Amino acid sequence: MVKKIFEMYKQGYGYSYIARYLDLQGCSPPSAKSSLQNGKSGWNAVAVQRILLNRVYIGNTVQGVSEKVSFKSKKTRRLPSIDG
């Protein structure tokens, strides 16, 4: 499914069109659990955009995205992006 998203985007299709296409194909969205609770279902343009912008999907190893607030706590915070 991720390959199809990248192929369609490379062919010039927009985020909304790809989202509608995935809905018509019956692909479950990444937020399937939360969408059932909220009464919403299906893909949206933001989900497609996040997949396309996420470096992990193109094979990069991503580290240093978050850090622990304290060794005493399980809380973490996101670090600013260093993309240049």
C-alpha cells in the first residue's frame, strides 16, 4: 500500500485523490482504531501527506526524534527537526 501511495504521488496525483482511491480500494487507514471510536472512517489527505513526508518509509534510519524528560519518568518530548 505504501508503494502504491508513492507511485501515485510520483505520477502527479494529489493527497486527496490518493486518499479517496485508498478508500475505494478498501484499504484500512493508519488510524483505524481511533477512527472507529470517533465515528469517522477512511483515509484523509493529511494521513497520505504524513506517509509521503516520513523519512522512515524511504528506508532511512531515524534516531534522535525524542528524548526522556527525566530518568525517573517515562515521559518523553519531541526534539526539533534538523532537516536542512
